[in-house]
Amino acid sequence: MPGNPELNAFVASALLKRDKTYEELKSLLRECRKRVENEPENEEAVLQLSTLICAVTANVSAIRERKHEAIVSDILGIKLWSTAPVVLSAVLEFTRNLVVANSAFTHTCLQLIVYSFTPPPAPPNPTDPSQDPHGPWRPSDQALGVHEALHSVLSRVMGLVPTAPTNMLPLIVAQMPHKLRDRNTQCLYLSALFRMAEDRAGAPIREALLTAVVEHLLSLDIEIRWEDIVDVPTGEEEEAEDPVNEDIFELEGMLASELDINANPDEVARRHAMMALRQGGAGDGRGGWEGAVGTLHAGGGDGGQAQASIRPPVDEMANKMDSMMELAFEHLNRRLAAGDLRQLWDTLLSAFERTILNTHRSKFTQFLLYFACVKNPSHCSASLVRLLLMRLRDTRQPPITRAACAAYLASFLARAAFLPESLVVRTLQDLANFCVSYCKSAAPSSAAPGSSSFRGQAAAGLSDTRPFAGLTSEDNSSQTQRHQVLYAAVQAVLYVLCYHMQPLVGPANHMQRGAAGAAGGGSPPAPSTGASAAPAPGDAGSDRRARAETVLELVRGPVWEVLNHPLQPLGVCLPSVAAEFVHQAASLGVVDCRPLLAQLEPSTRSQRPLEMFFPFDPYLLRRSSRYLQLKSSYVRWRHGHPQSAAGASGADGGDEAGEDGADHADSEDGDQELSGESSSEQDQEEDADSDDDELAGRSMPSDATVVGAASVG
């Protein structure tokens, strides 16, 4: 190493002899360091300090852990974020050589590198683009320079010292910024971890780093409240004005006052009947949860614009999460481009099962898996559904975990536009069969599902309500908890059917309405067995018609039996889900469940609805939403209809759609608000088409944000 020979000889003598020359060396180093800290622009002082550090580096083999602790501490204690670049390079070069020369310093040197991923706390700098709270996060030039130097040294250290990666991992996890640290600190740390993971030398801890990042994202995710972000302009403000008080389909138009969970039993019963019968005779397929809000919005005029203009700025925690999710999606993109899909997916799935699945308040972190499914639907989607079904059936799992699996299945099957219809229908069959099996094991022997007495009770309007009869409110709550897995699975089936029954059954059932219409008196209509329902060989639509027949048989068979069970799942499911399913099933002529909803046991009606969440509700982080390609991958609800994403038919032939991974900046199309409801069906269709063009990367406030303050807050 080039340097001053006399200085090198002085340093060597001081380190080896450790006499008064060693004290002189310590004094000289501290003096030079102090001068640079006091006069950072003094080029002479900077040159003296860097030259002295280089001289120590040239004799690093003479350094011992206890003998020379003061020298090592003085050099490693230099503030890398505020010192001159030449001093920064000298310190990091000393660090690299010290690790290689003496393994006893490995932990200390790696700790310095990890701690230096983020700058020390300092007052905000208005000229720093990374601290702009309103725009995307961009690292400053200084941050780029420091990170470049750190990663250059770190890559060489991990390549030269085989144990360095595993020694770094606990340091990295322990040094994760606290969730209250500012956005710049969080993003700098994550960008450093992702760069390390993408480096060849970081391969041994690549998956562990991703798992640590997922857990860190989750820790911020649960701190974000829906009410803090729901007013962020997404171009869909007219869809929901007050989500704090919403039930799961509040944004679709149902007034919050209709679903007040604190209402008395008589009021709840009245609302059940109103929801079930709302537009019950309409033939346009508009859902029962579409109510007066749309009218209010349509007539809001300038008032709506005035309210939008005074919305608060983006919540700080949500803005922070948005930028961090951007970094995470970019990292996943790079790994997918490198052909690392299988290992990446295994890591995400493992992290999901270990942490995300049981985190009830997670809103955005799970979209990392959704992103992977968008990129490779055939492998990732089927794998996720298989895992969730397996855990739902596993009696060794806690009930809350099994219920969460049902919630994830419901939300994923309903919202993922890229899923093949065959997978959706097959999963619905699995869920319905699980519910039937559960009911058989839980039913009284005299009223097992499918038995004559069971059907007799159903025809009589559930006269046998022994599981709930005579129970106090506390006992009823216990009953709901005891069977929460069943109720969650039933609600999952109904929720998915709300999104898929009309697209699947509507066209196929239109010609059969006379023969297969809903029978009165609460009895299921007989499945159609006419020749016209049989798919013709070679017919391009034969598979779709076969799936429609499967759904008809499913609803009229297993689903009907389960809904007639004495445990009364229809009364425990969320009212808006139950009401919309009942409405669609009746209007499509599939089955008439309105008598069931109207004749529910009052003790069941008085219960707080099943506390469930739908984890793939609309993604409200605007900037990072562009990576999810929501315009083509996500199913929204428009004008009372589940609206498939543009370009995503859901047919089985589209399994591989999205694997090209093309990311377009969907969210840059502007912030125009959606048009109000049209006065005719044709206007609705035109609005839906325009939505597809305008809503790239935008999403609605949550369909399932809260089921009462306790379930979210």
C-alpha cells in the first residue's frame, strides 16, 4: 500500500512495542480525527487523517484485540455519513483488512457496516429529495455514495470470510429500524438488505433476509389504521365516504346505519329482512348491497368535490409503507427476472404461513404473495390455494388459524382475476364438502345433513334450533366461537359465490329459468338434467357450461344442506355477505334462501357477526400498486356487479397470463374521480368500460375493513 515510509515505520513500532510511541499514535489519531470533525472542509486535515489510517491498515496484522482496542475504536468510531469520501474509503479498507487478519474483530467490523446502513438521526433537510413526504422515495447522492462504499467492502468481506454472512444475519435483524423511524431511514435499510441479498456473496442468507423484511413490513402494516388512509385520493372517492363505520360491502353502497352491530335484536332482524328482500324481484342482477349511497353520491354535486378538497394528507405510516412496498416489489421483480421463482415463492409461502396468516390486521404485506401469483399464476396460485385448504382441514391447527385460511381463500378466489375458473370451482367444491363433513360431525344424530329429518326441519323453517335455543348471550358467543371454523368456511363459500355466481351461472342459467327457477317455500329447485345442459363435444364453451352446471349442483346440494343446518351459518356470517348471496341466488333462479334469512332464530340474529376479514381487499397504497397490475389482475365491484379486470377473462386458458412480468405505471393515469351511477344499464356498461381505462393501479377503500371497532382497532 502506498504511503509514507517513515509514518509506516512509526505505526509499526507503536503497535509492536506498545510503549510511549503507542500513546503518541493514539494521541495523533485522536487529534487528526477531531480536526476533521471540527473542520470537515479542511483538505489538509482530511489528508492527514486518511494517511494515518492507511498506515495503520498497512500494519493491521500486528493489531491484537485487547492490546490495541483503543486504536481500533478510534478508527471504527469515525462517523461515516459525515466524513469526507477519502476518509470513508480509508476506514472501510481498514475494516476489511482487519476482519481478514484477525477473526476476533469480525463481529465488531460487521456491526460497523450494518449500523452504517442508515445515517444517524438528524433534523429534516428540506433540500434532500429523500425526505419529500409527498413524492416517491429517492435516496440522496450522499446515501448512494455511502451505500456503494459499504456494499463494495461487504461483498469482499463475505467472499473472503466464509462465516461472515451467518454472523451478519442476527446483527441485521437486531438493527432493523424501529417502526417509528422516518421513511428515509426505513427505505435506506431495506435497500441495503435487498442489495446484499441480490449479491452473489449474500446467497447463503438471501432467503433469511427476505423473511426478515417480510416480518418488518408486517410490524409497520399492523400500525396503519384504515381510517388514516381511506381518504387518500385514489380516483374512487365516491365509492366510500366513511369507511370507519363500514361493514364489508359498505363501499358498494350499503349505508353504515343499516349494519350497526350495536343495534338491538329486533332492529337487526328487520335489517336482515330488508337486505334479503332488497331488489329481490329485480332481474338486472344488481346486488343487494348496492343501496342509497350511490344515489347520494350521484346527487352530491359540488359538495363531494368540496369534501375531497379538504381531505387530510397521506398518513405518514402509510406513506412509509408505500415506499417500502415499492422497494420490496422491485426486489421480487429482479429475483424473478433472474429465474429465482421457485426458491423465492417457497420463502414467501413459508413467511406467510409463519407470520402473515395469523396477523389479523395485516392489510398490505400479503400482497407480496399476490404479486408472485400475478407473475406466475399456474404455479404460485395453485400452491397458495393448496396450502390454505390443507391448513383449513388440519384439526391440529388452532381454530383462529383455520378461520384465517378460510378468509384468505375467500378473498383470493374472489379478487384474483387471473385464476382459472376450474380452480375456483374446484376449490368451492372442496370448501363445500368440508362444510358438509363438519356439519355431519357436529349435527345431532336425529338431524344429520342429508337425512329425512334434517330436510324436514329445513322445510319447516328450522323449527329445531336446539344448538341456540335457551342460550344466554354469553353462551351464544361461545357457540359462535366453538364453530368459528365452520362459519368461516361457509362465509368463504358465500363470498366467493357473490363474485363468481353471476359470471359462471348467469349465462348458462338464463335459458333454464323456467325449469330451474327457485322453488317457493324454502325448498331447493331440482338440478337441471336436460340435454341442453350437457356440453357438446368439441364445443368451445362446453367446459364453461360444465362448470356452470357444477356450480348449480353445488349451491343446490351441499351449500343448501349446510345453510339449513341447525347451527344456522347464514345468521352468523356477515349480514352483507349473506344478503348478497341470497339476493343473487334468488335472482338467478338458483335457489331461494330468502325464507331461511327471514326465519333465522332471533338468538342467532342478536349475535355480533362473525369477526372476519378479507385480506385481499383493495390495495390502497397508490405508488406501489402499479407493481400489482391491478388493472388486469384484480376484480372490482362496480354497480352491483363483480367486474373482471380488463384483459383477464378468468378462463382456464389464461393460466400463464402475467408471467412476462411487464410492469406499467398504471397509477399514473390521473386522479379523475369515477362517474356517478348512470340512469340505464347501457350507461353502467359504458362506465365500467371507462373504469378499466382510467383505474389502472387504483383501488377502492376496503370491502372488509371492519366488522366493528374491536375487530380492526
